[in-house]
Amino acid sequence: MIIFPKAKINIGLRITKKRPDGFHDIETIFYPIDLSDALEFTDSFEEPQRDILTVSGIETGCMPDDNLVMMAVRKLRERFTFPFLKIHLHKAVPSGAGLGGGSSDAAFFLKSVDRHYNLQAGTGILNALALELGSDCPFFIEAVPAHATGRGEILNPVSPLLSGLYIVLLNPGIGINTGEAYRNCRPSEPEESLLLHYNRPVNEWKDLIFNDFEDYAFKKHPVIGEIKSRLYDCGALFSSMSGSGSSVFGIFIIKPTLPQELKDYVIFQGSL
């Protein structure tokens, strides 16, 4: 079976408080995009009987046994019985880029194995297993635009307001450690819900919707802030860093003409 785990962008990301469990509460809009990895699994008939993962494409920065997909296999096996698997993951979504690539791989794998082997786990169990793997993993179980609170696991679908617009996604090849990014941000409760701003025209978002990780990321890696600024120069309705970085996206009415120095960073572009 072959599946294509989608990436996501964050439209706004507010860090509202640090929790007693060491995690942080956030508020964000998760929005899926068509940049995707490719993930294939089949029954394994190799000896000894065990799950095997091979990886190609962009480097993940970890050994296959430490990949979130293998962690997802182990979580499923704690509750369900199904054949040992031979799995191949081809990475097209950069790691450490604020796009949720690893989380998406794990979540899409969970729901696909459940469906393929008729495990009948149900959405509740799949969401619980996904949350054990990562705070943004539950979003990818449904992978529809959603307003997220709590750690990112409290999800409420929102209107796909970007449908028909054009996205350009750029990555400067800088890896940002999420834990380090959180340690360098100061949580604060916003005065108004992000939803109020999300439902306004996209060309008004620039002065209303913010990513709390940007101050830290832009100071440490000025090129990220420069990319965002240049996208506005190219006519973006809205531009932002996604997640804790380092990817930056621009939303346009139509496909823009980009200068060569930005084209070098483009990893995806297309209609939303």
C-alpha cells in the first residue's frame, strides 16, 4: 500500500503558557498543503520476522529504528495484532522545517495500517496513539484545516479559506530545534482568539496574525526574516514562518514572479 503523508503550514502560532507537564499550550491554525512524502508498506516475509524500515530522499537526521514511523508501528503492536511489515519512506518534506513531515508520516501510517488490516481502532484510539508520538500528530489523522489549542491536539475544523489561492513555500536549509525555540520564547495569553483574525480577509492578516517563534528565529538566522520580507515585496497577501521554522510561506492571488535568490529556496508551490 502506498500513501502520501501531507505537510502542513501554521497560520499564526501563539504560545499561550507553559504547562506543568513541561509542554506548552498553543493556539494555531493547522493548514494542510500538497507537499508530501511517499510511504509504502507490505507484509514482510523475511526472516527473522520483524518490521523493517528503509528511507530514501531527504536526510531525516535519525536512524530508521528511531523514525516516528517505527515508533508508530511499536505503538500499534501494543494494542493490535497484524503482520510484520516491510516499510519504505521516501522523504520530500524537510526535517526540522516547521512542516510536520515526521508527524504526518507517523499519523498517516497509523490510520492506513488501521484501515488496511481492519484493526477497527477508531478515531479516538488513533488520536491517542498519535498524541503519544507528537503534539501535532493528531492533526494529521484527519488532515483538514483546523483551529488547534492545548498542545495542538484540541482540534476544531475551520473553513478552507485559502482554497483557490497560490502558495510558495521556501526553506533556507536551516534546521531549528523545536525545544530550543520554545526555551527562547515567552508565553503570553493573547487578547483575542486567532479565529477572529483568521476569518478576516487574507490581505488583512499581515497586521493581525503572528508566529511567536519568529522573533527568536529571525534574530538567530536573519535570512529567514529576509525571505519573509522579500515575499511581501513580491506581492504576497500574507507571509509567515511555519511552526518553529525554518520554512517560510507566502500566499498570493496568482503565481508570482520570484527573483532568483528566492527561487533557490523554493521547495513547493501550487494552488491551495
